[in-house]
Amino acid sequence: MATAIATKRCTVCGVTRPLTDFSNHRGRRDGLTSRCRACNAAHCRAWYHRKQQETAGLYSTYVAMKGRCHVPSHEHFALYGGRGITVCAEWRDSFDSFREWANRSGYVPGLQIDRIDNSKGYCPENCRFVTAAQNCQNKRARTRTIRTYTKLETAQVREVRSLLAGGLSQRVIAQRMKVSPSAIGSIKTRRTWRDVA
Ligand SMILES: [Zn+2]
């Protein structure tokens, strides 16, 4: 029988290599990793990169959430902190605590944080992760709800029409009249208030 040089087949590249091409791994029966050194290095780089990206995405979610609620100079503070929406102390004090909750709650990069009850703050019981599309849908539903409570008077609708005729943008008019831009759009296209000249 020929003297066999001790070799092992890498589970990734499939190449049979001398044992010196494999790193030590105490958890394995033969004491070596299943991937060769080159494949293992590539695997670790990819894993590290993925983790870094996940953390980066979640960390920016975290920073933005705290900013909206607790930094008065944040551009959206008025809609959050200004309305009493806060981040719970546990999360505010520790990104690790937020990250642990996020990972338990099915966070994957790309998802957005959403408050289940819009009148309550950011805390484990009131938050979940949703896709951007779901978040958008929720916002639209909220806008619709708000709109039913924001009633324009005939005189205001006339004003909207004259502002539109004057070339003001729907967004600016919406801000001035305290209604959603789409409400102004509906007036413009006469989907609503058709009877008002
Ligand atoms: Zn390999």
C-alpha cells in the first residue's frame, strides 16, 4: 500500500489538499476546519462584512430614532419629540439593548422600524420591523384618517383653487391649509369639491 499523504477535501472549493492547508478547529473530530485556509478566510471576510453592514444599518436606524425624539434640532423633531414621542430609557441608554431586541424581532437589513400604536413611543412592546412598502401603506392610512378630521370649508377650497391658479405648489398649499398634499391634489383634479368653482 502506498504511503498516503494525509489530505482532506475542502467542503467549499472541493479541492483535496494537504492537512497543513486547514486551520485547527477544536470542535471538529479531526481537529481541523472543514474549509481550507483560503476558503475560510473568504468566508470570514464575507461574514464580517455582512455583520458590519447589518450593524451599520441598524445603528443608523437607532441614531435617527433618537434624533427625531430627543434632539430638538432634528428636522423631524416637531413630529416626534415635539408631540411627546420618546424612546424608552432602556433603548436610549444602550444600542446593545436595542440591537438584541431587533435581532429577536426579525430584523434584517432594509427593514424599517414601525410603531404599532402611533400615539405611543419607541419601546419593545410598541415596535416592530416592516418593509418600506408596509411603512408607506401605514402612513397613507394615517393620512386618510387625519384627513377625515381635517375639514376644509368652501371658502378655504376657493382659496386653495386660487393659490393653485397662482402657481403655488401643492406641498406649500397643504402646509398652509394644514391638510395633506394629496388632499390638495384631489381639489386640483376635482376628485373632491367638484361643485366649488
Ligand atoms: Zn477551499
